[in-house]
Amino acid sequence: MLNYFYIILFSFVSSLFWILVAVRFIDRKNPEPFKELIKVFLGGCLITVPVFILVQGAKYFLGQFNLPDFFYILLLSFMVDGLIEELGKFFVLKDGVCNKSCFDEPIDGLVYGVTVAMGFAFVENILYLAFARPELIILRFITPTLMHALASGIVGYHLYLAKSKKVSSAKKKFYVFFGLLLAIVFHGLFNSVIRYNIFINYIPLAILIVLSYIYLLAGLRKAQKEKESQ
């Protein structure tokens, strides 16, 4: 078992790294209020424990059935990890910043999404790494933490669309639903690949991350152009 001090230090540094990338390098022109970022980060931290308990309970429940490995991995990755974890982060993001006046630019969805994801990943890493092999530390830093950042960034971007677009209530709900669905599917695909634990699987994993980043970046640029043209 790893020393808890190093687990907490590693988890904090990995989360802080991605927040700094979002805040200092992506949102330099009009940075978000520090107080709001702290609130969202702490919200991400707090939601992790009940989510973790639900996920572990669902895993135990699925384990009672003699499912083929393929179906077990799909259910675990999409319906347990993807659905429960993304819903938890979504509620923090929606209730924490959606109605705030500072949530007024496309990039804000990414910044707040990354921040809530890093609060979540900070506590999740502590919970998982306490029982992990030492060689998994770097892997945990590079892959799941980045996955959480991208997934919540996608949700945050679609929450901005729902708030800013002058469309019907039904269309706004569709933006939110579609963003959450994309995050769940991305999360599920990511965890499915990881669970097969074959080195060659990191090729489709890298492709998945790159495609998600391209989708998010293209959407943010389009939304920013629309905002500037108004």
C-alpha cells in the first residue's frame, strides 16, 4: 500500500496541473473568479465519496451475476462508471455555475468543467491509489485524470450552449442531454479500453482522446465566433 502522504500529494499535483492548463493557458483573457473556481473544485471533491460508494455497490451487484466478460466490461464501463460518475459531476457543474453571471463565454464551460473534474479526480485518485500498485501512479496521472477533464469539459460546453442560445426550452434541454450523453459514451469507451489491459489498446485510447479534444475545441471556436458576431 502506498504512503498516504505521497498519494494525496500526487493527487493534488495532478489535479492542479490540469486546472492551471485550463485557467492560465486557455482562459487567459478573461479568467474566472477564483472564489467560483474554488467552490466548483470543492463540489467536485465532495460528490466523489457518494459516487464512489454507488459505483462500488453497483460493481458488487453486477458481480453477483455470471456475465460473460465482454458484457460485464460494457455494463461496468458505461452504465456504472460512465453514467454514475458523469451524472455526479454534471449536478455539481449545473447547480454550481450555470446561473452565475460569470458563466458567460464558451471557454467558461471548459474551465468550470475541468475544475469540477479535477476536484472529483483528486479524491478519486486518493481512494483508488491507496490500494494500487506503485507503477500505476503515472498511468493514473496521464489517462483517467485527462479523461475526466475532457468529459466534464464537453458537458460544460453544452451547458453554455443551453444557457446562451436563444432557442426553445426543449432545444436547451436537448443540448444538456446530448452533452451528458457524449460524456457518458466517451467515459464508457475509455474505461472499456482500459479494462482490457492490453498494450496495443492504448492506440485506440489515444485516438479517442484526440478526437474528443478536436470535437471540444471545434465546438468552442464555433461558439466563440457566434458570440463575437452578436
